[in-house]
Amino acid sequence: MVRGFIILLFMVIFFLAGAVYGMKETKGVEEKPITEDTPVSVIVEEGENAVQEDPLQEEDIEELLPTEPTLAEKTASALEAGVQGFYELVVNILYGIAALFF
């Protein structure tokens, strides 16, 4: 009993350590510092017409989109699939047992 509890605690510690490591991993993502020189949306009024200039172009937006999933995302996806499969298996077994008695 104590052995199982210790193993469970170790699993929780390793999971949390991996989650923190995955969150700190910035591989492939560059953070751009915000400065005063960063262009903002400017509204230029010309008579009755107002024209809004957008500083973000399509190229800038494409750079911001992630291209490849990180190791943490791949691991989370695999764990999600495993947990969902295990849950479905347990529910089906319990449903079958319940069906025997009712």
C-alpha cells in the first residue's frame, strides 16, 4: 500500500516537472519585445472618409502561427488518446456488468 502511494507521488512529481519544462520550452517561438517604435493602427482622416492603416501584414500573421507541434503538445495528445481509450474500456466493462444484474 505504501509502495503504491510512493510510486503515485513520484508519477505526479515527474508529470508536473515535465509540464513545467514543456511550458518553459520556447523552441521555434521567438518573442519580440514591445517597444515604443512598434507601429500601431493609424486613422488618417481625409475630409469625410476615414482610412485605417493596419501595421500587421499577411507575412507577419503567418510568422506568428505555429508550424510544428512541440514535444509537450505531442505528449499531451498521446496521453489524451490513451486516457480516452482507457475510460471507454472501463465504462464498457462496467456497463456490461450492470447489464448482467438488471
